[in-house]
Amino acid sequence: MTTDRVPSPPNGAGASGRKLWCSIVEDYDLDAHEELLLVQAVRCVDRLDEMAAALAEAPLTATNRHGDEVPHPLLVESRQQSITLTRLLASMRLPSGEDDGARRPQRRGAARGAYGFRDVA
């Protein structure tokens, strides 16, 4: 970072959230919008830890009101939180691996990605 002051993790952050926060803010200067994304990622990581702890003692399935066996609701929510975390971190556009430190250019793709639709005649 260019300043000596490293922002402290958000209040209530758990061990994994603090670790994620520190690993990013110690190496990168974040804009305000990136810091807000990181706060949400920290919360997401901590929720994932809580759900994993609860699922460690719980069965993988539950019985719904119709008597059917369905995936445990925490298992489903854990999957959704994992997807959310991945998207939050990807939207920060941090360099990965042994990059030269330059930020990657932001891709501007729509629902079909960078390729778009085929020509329709």
C-alpha cells in the first residue's frame, strides 16, 4: 500500500474474514467501492464458516412438509454463499498468481459473455 495506515477489518469479522481482509488490504490500495465489496466478501466468508460448523453435526438431508427428503437448507444456502463470494472477489478484479502487479482490464460482457450472439440471417 502507498500509505502506512492499513484499514482495520469490519466490526464483528470472524477469523476467516479478518484473514481475507488483511491479505487484501495489506497488498492493495482499494477504492471506496472495492472496499465495500471486500466488506461483503468478509461477511460472506464468515457466514460460510458458521454454516460449515452447523453442517458438521447435521444430516445432509431434511424432510420437507410433504415428507420428501431434500437437501439440508444450510447446504443449499452454503452453495449460494460460495457463488456470491466468488462473484464478489471476481468483481474486485485483483491480480492473481504471479502477475506483474498491473490490474487486469475489466471485461465488458453481457449475459452471453464476451462472444455475443451469432449473426442471424
